[in-house]
Amino acid sequence: MNLKNINLRELLNFRELEKLFKNYSKTSGLDVSLYDLSGAEQMSIRSEHSLCELLRGSCVCRDKIVQSGKKAEELKSSYIYETPCGLVMCIAAVRIDGQSIAYITTGPVVLWEKDEYFYSEMREKCLSMGVSVGESTFSAVRQVDCENMTSISEMLRVLVEYMAGEERKYLEQRLEISRMNLERLRVRREMEIKENQPCYNKYPIELEKELIAYVQLGDKNSAKKIINRFLNEIFSYASGDIDIIKAKLYEFTAFLSRSAVEAGAPLSALAGIVKKSSRLLLDNIDFQDLCASTIEILESFIDVVYESRSKRISSTHLAAAIRYINAHYSEDIDLETLAQSVFVSSCYLSHLFRNEMGTTFSDYLTRVRLESAKKLLMEGASVDRTADAVGYNDGNYFIKIFKKYVGVTPAKYRKSLMQS
């Protein structure tokens, strides 16, 4: 993903950055500023008589920032440079996933004695840039030695590395929210297709059951996929009403907690997660924070239940069977073949599906095939090609099964999604 073309406010958490910058400036006694890759200022924390504030927006300064920022990119470290007005600054590139997205500067300082000659030279350079420097501005420039400047450079490097780590987490959350938004649009369209069906159940109870089953089986990756689908169906179910969304998600986390206990997860490991769940009911929580908190809480439950379940042996055969189905659903699979592949009897495997999944082998296989079929239809595949790709040799039978589970024929489903 090319991050350079994305607005910095979409990539960085400016509210947290401002706190970080203020603490840095207070500790170091220096100005600190954030610039985009073109040298345009995005945020700054400066002293009252800062020279940089007077020169803000100067084309000369902007060009120097870009030039020095590129040098810092090459060095992959902070870079000390002389400003157009004769002072010294330090700059570093902010990198996320190997891509530079911004520059941070700190300073200005002077590395030599602030005598009358220095003041005269700085004043002349500033006048050539259209700015008149007073005594207060001159006095505000901090004088440091080379050793201190090296320390300042190191402080900036540490600041940028910490910031990049924190912003990567923030970016991952934003990307996850974007994925959820896209999934929610797809689910909403699918719900519109099914809305007039008499047996339609608006609350995703089947997904809820399947999610718990995956979690209790220790299939972490599948559980995460189901969580995203489940969340998006709740968002659509609530029609965007934030209070309903909060209530349903809080109710669901309570259900997950009970399921975790039943799966053998220690109460001590669940206490902290349950406490986090209360954040979902805060009055001032906005939509993005709600999404981020929900993902964090649900993944915490998954981890605890997964670790607990991984220590139990009773359903390892079922977990292996599910993995086999997910890998071979396009083939001609029957219960006997599946049982042989996981080294148990067909009778025992059937019992595991009913007891721990709350479904039958054939019903589970059908659902896996139809989920794959939906994706192929969304990509524009024909009905016949889709049927063959997911394990149905008889196209008419595939249409019949699809309509039974989804509510419309594959052709209508595909046409509706194409129109949307």
C-alpha cells in the first residue's frame, strides 16, 4: 500500500502526537514540528519568540526542510543541518512499513557563542528573507555545544522511532476499520436481498454460534474472520444507531466471557478483559474508537480461549476435520472420507459436529461451499463456473441449495451485487 498519497491526518493520530510533542518540547526546551514530504508544516510546538514561527511558510525554509529530510531518509537516521538564517536544526524522517511519510524537526540552536557578530549575521540573513529579528527572538535561541547537539539528535531519533511504532498500531486500526466498513457495505447489500424472505433472522445468531465454535476449537484465524463478519452484520442490524451497536457488542462480550469460562479459560485471565468491555458503554466514545475497542476486546477473548482450548485434546480431531474441509471443500467429500483423514470413526466425527458445532457435517460443508460461492459470484464468475469451483457437479442442485440458504438464486445474487 502506497502511504505517500494518503493525507497525514488519515495516517497519524494528531491528538496523541500533540501530547507527545508538548512533552518533548518541555523536556528538551526546543521547538518541534511535523512536516509532510513537500515541506508543508502540519503541526508545531514552539516557544513564544520562536524564529521559526516568524519564518513559517518561507519557501527557502521549506526547500531546505525537504532537502535535509531526504538526506535523513538516505542515512536512515536523524540529520543535523544549517538553516537559511544560519542556525542549526535536526531532522528525521517518519517511516511506517519502510515508507517515509513525514519529517520531524527540532531546534533551532546555535553551536557557537552568541556574540554581536553572530547577531548581526543572523539579522542580515533574516532581513534577506523578509523578516526583522528583535532582541527577544535572538535571546530565545538556545546555545548548545556539539556534544549536546548529538544528544538532541539521538533524542529526536528515539522520539521518531517510538512515534512510528505507535502510529503503525494506529494505522493498522484505521485499516481494519476501513476493511470493516467495506465488509459492512457488502453485508448490508446482502441483507437487502434477503430482507423480504419470510424466514429471515436479522440478528446474526448463526454467525454468533459459528464464532464461538471456532474459538473453542482453537481455529484462531477463522475466528477472526468470523468476528469481522459478525461485527459488520451487527452494524447493519442496528442501522448505524450507536447506542444499539454498543448494547449489542457489550452483550456479545458478556456471552464470549461465559463461553470462555465454559471452555476452561481461567477467571484470572478474563478479569482484565471484562473490565475493558465496560469501555464500550461510555457516552463519549465515537464510532472509530468503538470499532478499535471492540476489535481489541474480542481478540483478547480469542487469545485467552485459544490458549485454554489448545491445551485440551477432546476436539483436536474436529479441528483437523474443519481444516480438511476448508482445504478440500471443492472436492467430493463424504463423512467417511473425512473421518479416515483425521483417524476417527465416522460415527464419532458426526457426534463431534453435533455436540461441539451444533450442526451436521453436511450442513457445515454446505455453508463453507456457499461462502466461497458468494465470493466468486461477487468477482463476476458465472453460475456454472462457481458451482463447479465449490464442489457441485450438478448446477441445478447448486442453484437449489444456494436459494435455500441465501434466499435468492445465484444469478439474482450476482446481479444485485454487480448493480451495487
